[in-house]
Amino acid sequence: MRCYRAHVLVCAGSACVTLGCHPVKEAILEGIKRHRLEEEIKVVETGCMGFCEQGPLIVVYPEGVMYCRVQAEDAAVIVSEHLLKGRVVERLLYRDTDTNKPIPFMKDQPSLSKQIKVAMRNAGFINPEDIEEYIANEGYFALAKVLSGMSPEAVINEIKDSGLRGRGGAGFLTGSKWEFTNKAQGAQKYVVCNGDEGVPGVFMDRSILEGDPHSVIEAMAIAGYAIGADQGYVYVRAEYPLAVEKLRHAINQAREYGFLGYNILGTGFSFELNIRVGAGAFVCGEETALLASIEGRRGTPKPRPPFPANKGLWGAPTLINNVETLASIPPIILKGSDWYASMGTEKSKGTKVFALTGRIKRPGLIEVPMGMPLREIIYDIGGGVLNNKKLKAVLAGGPVGGFIPADYLDVSMDYESVAELGTLIGSGSLSVIDEDTCVVDLVKFFMEFSCEESCGKCTPCREGLKRMLEILTRVTEGKGQERDIEDLERLSDFIKNTALCGLGQAAPSPVLSMLRYFRPEFEAHIRDKHCPASVCAALLDSPCQSA
Amino acid sequence: MEAATTKCRCGLEAELEKVLAAHEGKKEDLIEVLYWVQKNYGYVPKEVQVVISEKMKVPLSTVYDVITFYHLFSLKPKGKYEISVCNGTACHLRGAPFILKSFEKELGIKPQDTTGDNMFSLGLIRCLGACAVAPNISINSEPHGRMEPELVTKIVKALKEKSKLADCIE
């Protein structure tokens, strides 16, 4: 293996690609060629580094200097100054939002100090297209450990003891899911990875699939061994073509190296993996709908039980885990369940990836121990509210979640505490809203989403959500009536208790959350025909109030 | 009016045969086949639905059922430039509705429509997963972030010119 004097890591996560990191990479390669540095410097394309707001990002090692918002024109300077002469290019460094002082080294980033990366351990550090980089970072060690000396029961116990819970939204104990599928009777069993990250505002699964696909492949093979399956499917949503490409490449490499396929590592265990690409339907994130979609049908949910653990894909026992959950498996096997369980709270163990978006200074992906107060996440890691506006609430769980108002910012971010506030950790979406956001307008927006994405199979969701949307639309147009509040509450209650799948049941959550925390604002829309945040166009009648 | 397609369809029939042959006997691959058709034809024409139904031994009603269920498939041809405005939560909070309005004004069409000259289609998309650089749009699946309403006129103009140039070369 050749040794290089320096490595230039170019972040090629979804945000950086959107902002044009590929022309930057080309320009750097060109500069390196011009200065004849090809033998000394290696340029590596990595997955998401998490500082998406500052993209396109470049990190130069061994020093670990991070350059932000790099454009193709800047490449020549980075090459001639930093790579050739060893001088840091100050104008491209990240600057502290308060002091405006440059922070040259990535490790000193204020948002990093409180993070612990487990599921995201490799994303942004390795080249996802090179299996050897993954192996060099203890990749496939866990699979080897499992296959060479652990019984399926021992593997399941390890996962159970770690306390890991499904990161896709439901928060069910992963180890128990494995145990049920292991005990289910059936000659053929399947492992399915749910990569249908449909909730708008989250992108951790995308980042893991794009930046560290092997961690998911390794975990699926381990899961296959634990439950007795020799086949697996990764279901990825169609909106993520790059993730599909990286995953396909990784599966081929894993096959070549003998980590997938027949007789893995000479142990007699065989496991084959296929990719299924979705076609754009939010409901396919629901596990029974996802299975229908893999079978090539309309993705509509089925009543449970029977659970997929007993009757899943083509009627066979099937284990379904989310991408982030799977990516956490190999470190748990290697470092032990005690290590993982030492992080987090009593009932919510380990770390969780959150996507910080909305009106926040440093949006991006972060991974923190569960139980961290929301205030630390928003202010210490996220840098606070954009333009120093007043924080109104944080929206957790996306369109099927609810609000955490500013008064509750000290809530511990674990499954139980967040549920007490009437919302959910969900898949980890945290959208900050400030004083300029109208909650009624926002909730209406979510209801539009849920109506559009309702699969139409069960009546409460198909018809009920539509009625709720009609009421909300009316209210934002200044035609609200006094009984609308009561009607919304009644409909919400009804849908929550009678919809067929988890998505339908959760769809009224934003409305209930709004009525719980922002009732006066909603009432102002109805009684005073006034939008306190000055968003609803029909309710901006008095200029003195709207000023 | 003849329905215009986004891409040249010469030779596609032969390729379709090949794709169908590769998935022979695998009904579960229906979505994958439709995916290929959408990508190459720009939509799923009725005659292709019939061919798929016959070759894959799936009822035509099921084929139609699947096409209309998933957002990705369309029964109408799309314009040469398919502009999708992301309307996920993050983009909504950072001004996606204003971006959409600008495109509506600039192109004179509403979402899910195509301009009369088959040049532009406008659509909404739920989350491209680049939320940190919201608002996002995509033009023929290529994502663009940090969008501003002021940029919309420029983008449309640039695409029109690009198309004119391409016509000249042809």
C-alpha cells in the first residue's frame, strides 16, 4: 500500500453534492496534477460529515484542517498554499458564530465536542467505495467474531442486553425482534433493511447508506446468522439514487471479499443480499406496506398480527430493521453490550442520530447519547436560532410528530420523556421553528402531507384526515368556526384509535399537539380572525398588528 | 396533438423486450420494470402497460394499480426539463412555498402540469434529504440547494437557452 503525505477528504454527502462538491474535487485533482503532487497527496470522496450547512466541505489530513463553503475557484489556493507550502488558507476556515474567530481544526468544532458517533462512526471519514478502508476501521470484525465463536442465541442476548431500540420510529427493542424471528418456524427466513426514509426532514439513513454502506451489509449478515436467514433485502427509496449506487457497489465488493454469498469466511454460513428500490410512497416505510412493495405490489399496510416476525415476506418469518439500527450493531458486538448500555438513560440506551433543520444556525446531522437535554442540542450543538430570533418550539417526529415548546427545552431526549410531552423521538427529526412561524399554517402543511400520502386503504385515515384538512384550511382563511376545535379533537381521537397502520394513527398528532400547546394562537385565528405570527395571508387585516 | 415524449423512442421496444426477458417469471420485479420504463420513456405509455401485462403475466389492472399508487410513475409525458420543488418540512420552513410560486409565475403552470411546448414540467417532491441546505429543487433529478425566489427567472432563462443551443447542434 502506498503512503501519502496528505489526504484531502471531500465530503460527498447529499447536501454537499447539491452544493456542487464534485466540481471542487475535480479542481483540486487538477491543481494536484499541475503541481505534480499525485504521488504525495490522495483525494478521497467520503460520505456526509454532518456539517451540511457549511458545505461543500473539505478536510485536509494529517492536520485535520476543515475548509467550508469551498468553491471550485478556491481549489487552486488550497493546493498552492496548503498542500504545497503548508500554509492554512484562513479565509476558508469555519468561523465561530459568536466571536467570529476562525476554527482551523475539525476536532475543535463546537458542535462536535458533545457528540458520540456510533451509527455514524465512519460516515465522513472513509471512502464508502473502498471496502479496505472499512476493514481498516474494524469493518467485518464483528461478523468474523460472530461466525467464529458465537451462537445465534448469544448474539441475540448481546443485542438484547445492549438495550438498542428500533431507530426508525417505533422504538421497539431490537433484540426482542431478533428473538421472535429466530423462534418463528419456517424453512425460509428473510432479513429486510428499511431504508425508505420517507419522513421529510431526516436524512441519517441516507447518510449512512451513502457514507458507510458496509456497516449495514455487515449487520444484515450478522442478523441473518442470528435468526437463521440466508437472504436479505435492502429497500431504499427512489429519491436516493446515490445511496443505491454506493450500496450496489458495496454489495459487489463484499461478495468479492467473501463477506456475502456462499460459505462466508469458510464457516458454512451463507447469506445473499438484494436491493429493492422504492417508487415514492411515504406509507412504504410502514413495515407491512414495505413488504408488499418488495413483492412488487401496491404498498398498502396489513393489520398486525400476524407480525412480520411470523408471517412477513412471501409469508415467511421476516426481520425488519431500520438503517440506523443496523449500523449500530457491529460496534455493539465488538465492544459489548455493557459499553453501549453505559450511554443514554435507564430505558433509552445508546446514541441517537438527529437531523437538525429549520430555523437553526448549524443544521446538519448529529449523534448524541440519548437523554441529552434538548437545550444542549439546539444551542450548544446547533448554535441556536437563525438570526437570533426567539425560539417558539422544536418540532419532533416530522409530519406525524408534535411540538416541544420553548418552555420545555430542558426535556431529556429519550423515548419516555418525549412521549410524555405528547410527541415522539420518531426517526430523529428536529425542526426548529421561530416566532415568525405560524403553527396553524404549519400543521395545515403537515395535514396536506398526510392526506396526500394516505394510501387510501382504511376509511378513518382516507376520509378523516381530509375533513381535518378542510377545517384547518378554513381556519387559515379566516372562516373558522367556534366548533372547529371540538371537531378537530373528536376526529383526531377517532383516527388515532381506528386507523389501520401506525402512520394513520400518528397523523393527527401535530393537531393535538398544537391544541395542547398553542391553543390561544389557534383561537386567535378563529375568534379574532388574526394570525399572531403574520403568516396566514387572509388574516393580515390590521396593519398595526401585522407590523 | 401527438403526445411528445421526453426522449427518442427509437429502439426502445427492442430494449424493453430485453428487460422483460431478464425479469421473466418474476412477478415481484414489476416495480423494477416500471422504473426502467419511466426512466427511458419519460412516462408509462398505455401500449407498454399492455406489453408488460402480457409478458409478466400480471393483470393489466394490477399494472395500472401499481403505476397510479407510486408517485414516481406517470401516465402523462413529462417535459424536457422536469423541475421538482422540494416541499419537505425543512424546505417548507425555509421558504419553499415562495420558490414554488416563482416557478408557477415564470412557467405559467401549476404543479403536476407541463408547459404547452413540452419544455417544462413542474412537480413537488417530498424531501430530497439535503435538508441542511434547504430550500432545494431538482432539475431532471439533479439537486440544487440554497434556492432563492430571485434565482428562478435566471434558471428558467438558462434552461431555455440551453435547449435552443441543443436544437441548433442537432
